[in-house]
Amino acid sequence: MGIYAMTGGATGIGAAVKEQLRAGGNTVIVVDIKDADIIADLSTEAGRQSAIDGIRAAAAEGLDGFIPCAGLGPNVNPYSLISKVNYFAVVATVEGVKDLIAKKRGALVLISSNSASMPGMNENYIDLLLAGDEAGASSLIDTLDGHSAYAGSKCALTRWMRRNTAAYAAEGIRMNAVAPGFTQTPLTEKVMADETLGAVIKEFNESIPVGRSGQPVDIANVICFMLSPASSFVCGSVFFVDGGHDAMLRPDQF
């Protein structure tokens, strides 16, 4: 059985992934701000380093996979917290445990979003994220809005994954991303309850082509496939798990 590490495994999609992996007899090391093996605040550099150190201590022999699943929604304020957790913490933890994944020729699955491909992104913000300029990105996004912060962070993360796929593959690491659509989790419940965003998200949810919201298990099923040997030739891909929303909104782009 394998050894996996993940962030954000206390609730939602992360909890569903954790349950599936453990049900298969795997060891799963969980990092979260609460109810986890390693307690860490990933919005800070100290918290990211604590997460990395904890994973390295628990899995010195290597990792079969890593899933940086911790994330914040567009309702969070200040908006810079969204970029800190959704982008900078992901890149930092991935790079911090990269050699452990390479030891076992393991897999990485990042959590993107179907909002990452939507039009209207602030490209200056995305460029600052990709340049690793945390101070600059934080300063800019705090003058904008939550949707720009969330969608932009996921867009930048997906571009980062695509740009680094070949280099990681050369070290024996398969890196892919899953792009969920609206999924019923504690995170999205808070967004639905938001006075500013709630009505828009409700309308978006009601337009899902398959006629229902996603459930954490729907996303976990795909993530666990992407971690498994059955996906050994899947590398650098973005899997939209959104009930047909991306196809509906971008029928000619793929």
C-alpha cells in the first residue's frame, strides 16, 4: 500500500479523498488548520514550512502521491488570503516535498477550478502570482474582488502546473490537475450564504448541464484515479469534473 500526503483533508473534497485512500489500505498524512495529523496555517511562510517539515518527518522513505487540496473561496476577506493559500502555499508545499515524490516516482494532483478558464481574468495579478511575487500579488488583489482572487489563483496554479509538467516528469513525477465545478462542501456553503456572491453562485449552480451539484465523492473519484497506476500515461492534464459546465461555456475550446 502507498503513502500519501495532502493538505486540506479535514472537510469537503479533501476529506473524501482521504477516506478513499485510507479505505484502500493506504497511509494518508493530513495537513490542515484543524483536525489533522499536522496542524498548520498555510497562509503564512512559517505554516508552510511547518507543513513541509511535518510531512518530511512522517514520510522520509518517500511519497506515492501528494494532493495539495487546502483552499479558500471567493467570499474570504482580505482577498490576499485567497492567493496565499490557493497559490503560494500550493507551490511552496509541492516544491518542499518534491524529492519525496520523486523517490517513489509518485503522482501530484493539484486542485484547479472550472473558473480558472473563464474570461475576464486580471492578467497583471496572474503574472505576479507566477513570478512568485507574494507581496505584489497581495497588494494588487486587495484592491479588486473575491472572484478575481479565486479564479485568478486557480488560473495561475494551472498555468504553473502546465509549465512545470515536463521538468517534473523528467524526475519521475506525474503532475495533473482536477478542475471541479460547483461542489457541495463547507466552503461552497459559505459562498452561497454570502450576501454579494450567493445569488450569482445559486444561478450558476442551477445551470449545470447534468442537473445537479457536484458532491465531494465525485471529485475524489477522479483524483484517486489520477493518483493510481491506471493513469500512468496521464501527465500535464486538466480534468474538468463539473457536470458539463466547461463544455457548455466553452464549446469550441478544449
